[in-house]
Amino acid sequence: MPLKVAILQSNYIPWKGYFDIIHDVDYFVFYETVQYTKNDWRNRNKIKTPQGTYWLTVPTGTDLGRQIYEVKIADAHWQKKHWKTIAQYYSKAPYFSRYQDFFKSVFLENKWETLSELNQFLIKSIARDFLGITTQFGDSREYIHVGDKQERLINLLKATDASTYVTGPAGKAYIDDAKFRAAKIDVVYKSYAGYPEYPQFHPPFDHFVSIIDLLFHVGPDSAYFVWGWRE
């Protein structure tokens, strides 16, 4: 059966576009066997505050000679701080109480050893339990893939039996479509245009914040604002 596959590095409580891609595909692979980039979306994301956007950052140390799956979280002190900050700015949101127990458990009742473990748990839980996404998940560590950057990606897609590769618009800058066609894999570039606005604290509206902003403001209607509006 033809499979639509996406392969992305795990991000910390990512924005809605990340979940839009997950919803688009049959199989989503966390690409954790690549170079870790510090102070990128891997270990941080933004929320809204009265003073503007605020970064929530997971401490991961200064060693850049690691692949993503090797990144350990420096300490647990950040967890209480992140929860306190989230509660401070979203406790009055209409659906904060709906998700409060889940996030409180993530930050106050668990200790996360690695960034991959934390990110994948949050992404899978939000996708399945809060957005109703049925996409299957995998991890690049489950596959043998060799070659340079593009060849590794194509070999990984072949290993998943992908017929279509779905990626973000930034992929146009480095993907050689001809190589993918030669491998009999179609490339689809996801468009993030047209997302509708929703009631959001602290104008002006910002689409590029963590998915928790959407969840806390519209709750069970969140899926509509990610992909349902197109249907």
C-alpha cells in the first residue's frame, strides 16, 4: 500500500504546523540520528505573554558534538519553572483546566533523562489524545541508513516503504527532486498558509507559538484550526 511519510526532528512542544504534517501522513518518523543544533526548536518553543512572546527552553548543556538522541537534559529544575510559567500565563484561558492535569504531570511528576524522550512523549500524547490523530510513529534509530544528507533521507524513506515524502516548505532549499523521483518517491511540500486565527490572549495574533496556546484557548476545537478548516 502506498505510504505517505514525514521525517522530522523532534521539537519541544512544537507549533501547530508540526502537527499538521503529522496528520497529513500515514507514518511519521522522528529523525533523531542527526546533528543536534542548540537553541533551535529541538529544545525550546514560544508562548504568548502580555510582554510579547516568551521562550521556554530546556537546558541541554553546551556539547554540540551529539546526535539528537544522545542529548541528555542537564537537570530537572527547569520543569517546575516551565510549569509555573505556563500556569501563570494560561490559567485563565478557557480550556486550561481541561489539560492541566496532563501537563502538570509532565512537568512535576516525571523526570526526563533525554530530550528525545521528552519531546516524543509530548508530541505523541498531544497528537493522539488531544487532536485525535491516528498516524503511526517511528524513530530513525529503528532503521539502518547510510550516505550523505540527502542519500540518508532517501534510504530511510525506502526503508519505510514510502511512496510520498511530505516535508515543510523549507525543504525546497535543499531537496533535489530528481533524486527522489529516481527513487520513485514523490515529494510534497507542505504549505502553512491560510491558518485561521482563533481567540488568543495578548494581541497581535501570532501563529508561530507552541501548540499549547491553541489547546488552552479552543480545546476540543483545536483540530479545526490545524487542518479541519481546509475540509
